[in-house]
Amino acid sequence: MAGVILTNHHRGFVFKKILQLALIFSIFGCSDTEQWEPRIERMVADAPTEAQALSFSRGACYGTCPVYDFYIFPDDNFVFIGRAHVKKMGAYRGTLEKGTFQSLVNLVDNNNFLKLSRTGYFGNSHSADATFKCGLYKTDHPSVSIGVQVQESKLTVTHNLGCSDFPDEQVIVKMFSKFEQVVILNSKGLI
């Protein structure tokens, strides 16, 4: 049998090709199938007529409250980004039950989200950030936020869970409970 003899030029060429293949394989072939580096900017129609994304975020407290962001898209896909005190840190994606996005759009639409987003933050009356003052306020509670991305603008309502006894409390609690229910049902093993 004859052996293959490679010149220095051919060795360099072969080495480059092996390096390129290894790089391509590492990008596409060996990646973790669950974790995903998110690009929250999603491809949408040129002239979308409804919200492009909804978000639900849970902030920190002085203890071990879970901290995460949960993005929901019109195609009923979601992105979960675990930040602290969750089972899985980082970004993960998945699919929601068909119609979930639209039902949440209807929920915020039917509960005067535009008015609430103008108020913005429901929290401690002594906080400089609070735009609406609570009747009662208990310390060491996380804040939760709902965001609606409509074309180029984003509307957000943030509620500190220690804030209670205010006029729109039932509406706020209902919306946040529904969003959190969707998150908990669909992020099994993440939170």
C-alpha cells in the first residue's frame, strides 16, 4: 500500500478545513439543546396590528424569591430567562398552548392596561419611584411587572406585592395572577 504524503502547503489547507469543521460542529452540533442565548427582537410582519410581545417579570426580595423574565410571542412561543433563585439559570424557550398569547392580549385589553400603564408603578408611598400610593405597604416583597410591546413602544405596569388597599387592586391582582399561572404551567423544571 502506498502512503499519503502531504506537503506543508497541503497540511496547512487540511488543518484549516479541520478547524472550520470543528467550529461549525461546535456551533451547531454540540450545543445544549435546552439552553438558548436569546435575541428578544423577534421577526414580525412589516405592519403588525397587535402586540408583538408580552412579558412578565418577577423581581428580587431580601430572601430567595425567584427572579426571572418570561416573554410571550404571537406564535405562542415563549422565552424564559432565569436570573436568580430558579432551578435553571439562563435562557430557555418553549411553546405555549395555542391561543395563549391572544388570551393574554385580551386580558390586558379588557382590564384597561393603558390607564394602568400611565400610572406605571404601584408601590411604597415613601418610594421615589411610586406613582401611585398604597393604602397599606409591607416591606420585603418582590415587584412583578407586565409589559406589552406594541410596535415601537412598550407599556409596563409594575406592582410591589407588598402594596395593598388601593382602588385598582383587584384588577392588578387578577392580571398578575393570570400571567403567573401561564408562567408556572409552562416553565416546569425552570422555576
